[in-house]
Amino acid sequence: MSGKAARIELTSCMHQILSQLAASRNASRAIIVRARIILLAFNKLDNQTIADTVKRCPKTVGLWRRRWRDSSQALLQMQFNLNQSAFQRAIIDTLSDAPRSGSPGRFTNEQISGLISLACEKPQNSGRPVTSWTGAELADEAQRRQLVDSISTSHVNRILREVSLKPHRSRYWCNTTEKDPELFQRQVETVCRTYYEAPQLYDRQRTHTVCIDEMTRGGPKTV
């Protein structure tokens, strides 16, 4: 009996680079095939179907699915810390024959989460004389709060762009009208915990977590 296939997760940037590699005329044949394997796996094709498509054996498909899965956290962190060219190189390294552990990157997941959380706050709460955040204001405030030792405006903008966060255009659910701060804190914790546990629920119980409210006031629902 075959084991469970490794689940593949891609950001839009990863998908774009893999698509470019899969269609490349300059990349090696091995890199092209492996990029196609990851893209097909992301589309939830099984190993045998992928193997038939790329003319490789299912064992090879499974190996590269696991290699990508095991490298995905390091790649996600590098995406926020590297420019496009360097990140493409990191992906090519991941698809190369020698295993790569990946660079830990400049910023931890906690620091990146803290920056995103800051972008969801009102600038006025930090005494900022602006009605919406800019990359420069966020970089300065993140350093003032000691979330990071230093960070450039362009790096802040790259992080926000990747998670599709546009504080200058939208109001977010974190900017609550709830008057009870303890109640709001419990609501925030419930929503964040639900999103955090969603992948584990899917892996263990095949439970899908679905957000049925654009503003997530009541939190996501599991089905």
C-alpha cells in the first residue's frame, strides 16, 4: 500500500517562478521536469498521473513532492528576504539533485507576522500623523517597537504585497468597533487559532475550513 502523497502549497510568487522554469528553454531538463511535477502536484494530481505526464516513475514524483514539502517553510521565509532573482535561484537549488536545507532568512515567521499585524492597526494608535500606513511609516514603527532591528521600506512593501495587504486602501477586521477589549481579544484569538489549525485539521481529518464572511467577524467555519 502506497503512503500518502506530500501535500504541495505554493504562493503566487512560487507558482510564477515554477511556471517560468517549466516553460524555460534555458533550464536543464531535470529542473524543467521537477518544476512541472510540483505544479501538477499543486493541482492535486496523484503521483501516477503526474508520472505518466512527465514520463517519470511514481517514486521519482513522490521524492520531489517530499523535497518541496520539506523545503517549503524555508522557501516561504526566503521569499520575504530575497529579491526575485535570488529567490528564483533558491527554488532552482531546491529542485537540484543535492538536498538543500535552505537559508533561514533575515526575519523569523514571528517578526513577519508582527509586521503584518502592525499593518492591520490604525496608524493613529501609534501616534502617527497619517490616516493610512505607508511602507516608510511601517518600517519606522516596526523598528521603534523593536519588532525588527532594521528593515527597509521596499522590504516592508514586498512583504505586504505578497500577502495582498493594502493598508492604504482597506479597513480590516482588526480595526474593530467592538467596545469590550477583552471580548475583541477573544474573538481575535479564535479567528487566528482557526486559521492556524486549518492545515492540521485537513491533514488529520480531511476537514475543510471555510470563511463565509468577508470580514471574518464570526470567524471561519469548519465543515
